[in-house]
Amino acid sequence: MSGRFATLTFERQFAAPVTTLWEAWTAPAARAVWAPPSPLVTVEFLEADTRVGGREVSLCKVEGFPDTRCEAGWLELQRAACSVNYEVISTEGVTQSAALITADFSSVGEGSRVIMTVQLSSLAEDMEDGYREGFGAGLDNLVAVSERTMLLSRVIEAPRNIVWGAWLNPESLPKWWGPDGFTCRTRRIDLRAGGEWVFDMIGPDGTVYPNHHIYGDVKTEDRISYTLLWGENGPKHADAWVSFENQGGATKVTLGMVFSTAAEFQQAKGFGAVELGQQTLGKLARSVGAA
């Protein structure tokens, strides 16, 4: 139906498993990568609370045009199964549209599928074509992003505040960060939103790997997002996040990375990034006396 009201349906198939797709769908660091419908658009998150009742506020930015503000709220989140959220779009203080968005996730063989329904109310003008194009392009991006997303997780038998403290302490983080046999040499460290960590990873054979982490969102005992650069102010190679989930006194730590290109993702897998990352989480567990 066209005009002020419309119901739109989208469906996409993914090569990535549904657990990876779910993380890419819900993690703000990943959403900022795939949500822009074109390279001319950037998405900046002002607020992100990915839980039922949580709110998400973002700005879509295009050079030469006013920012478009999107305010969303999570109404339902069933892990790897279903999400429901509302969103209100406005420009320069004028509300353009409101929508209810339902997404159903399922496994398909080794891959996954999402079916999304958008119930749209256009308030300032007919927004149906814009929604159809924007969501269609975003989901196409999500297909590609999910295929270069790497997830690592570990349940650590320690309270969440202890695990969080080990990660956000500038004294302790360099002591456990990195795979077995690696050490860190810190140049600068500021573990706040907008801060950075410039450091060298030194391998068992003495090889030096320059690193630069730039921190975005830091939500206490919940989530950290950061950008990974090859050396100080070097090229970006991944957008990353880590979440901390309470599990009956233990803490589930999930580390996600969206590599900048599919080639970098395959290269990382090839040199054992998953196994090396698990070693890093093992060192975190030992640092808090949980292994």
C-alpha cells in the first residue's frame, strides 16, 4: 500500500551462522558499518543501549545536507531469533516518519536467514521509496559484513565487575593482552570514550607488531567499542567491540571484529586469529584468577 502508510517486507540469506548474524545486527559498532545505505553516508551513534527497553539514537550524515536523526527503542530481543524495535526519523527537528520493525532470524544449513517487516507511517512526506531503498541497501551491506565478522567468546568464572576492571585498568590490560608468549609495550593508554591505546605487540621471536586502538563507546560493565589501526594513525583493519554479560556470577565475554575487507578476514583466519584470540581470553581469565 502506498501513501502515508505501508508495510514492507525484506528477506536475505547469509553464509554466516545465525549467531554471527545476530551479533552483527545488534552490536552498535557493527551496525555503524552496515547501516549506511551508500559510501556517501556515515552513521554516528550518540546513544546505544541494546537491551529490551533500551534506546538508540544515531545521526545519518551526508556532506552538504542536514543530519537525519534516528531515535529507536528495543521492544523485544530474543537472541538469534527475533528483534522488534520502533524508530522515529526526523530532520532539523521535523518528524519525517515512524516505523515498527520486526526481524525474524533462523538457521539455514550452515548459514542463516532474516525476514524483516517494516510497518511504516510517513508523517512529513511519502517515505516508502526511501525506506525500501535504504533498508534494502543496508541488508545487502549486512550480508557482506556478516561474512567478514569474527566472534570469540568465553565464560569466565568471575563476577562481571572484576572482569570489566581487568579490561579497563590501564595497569592490568597490557599485562594480559595478546596470545600466549606475546607481551605489550605501551606508548600511550587512555581507556575512555574518545581515548586511545598506542602499543606494540612483541612476539615470542621478538617481532614487533605496532597497534593503535581508538575507543568509541565505553558503557560500564556492558560494552566497549573501538577501532583497530595498523600502527599509530595507520590504516584501519577492523571495527571491534567487546560485551560483558552476567551469567549467574560468571561473566560471558564476547569479542567481535568486523574486518575492513574480506581479504583481511581470510588472512586473519589463515594465521590462526581465532585460536590466538582464545589464548588472549584465556590470559584474561587467568589474570582474574578464574583459570
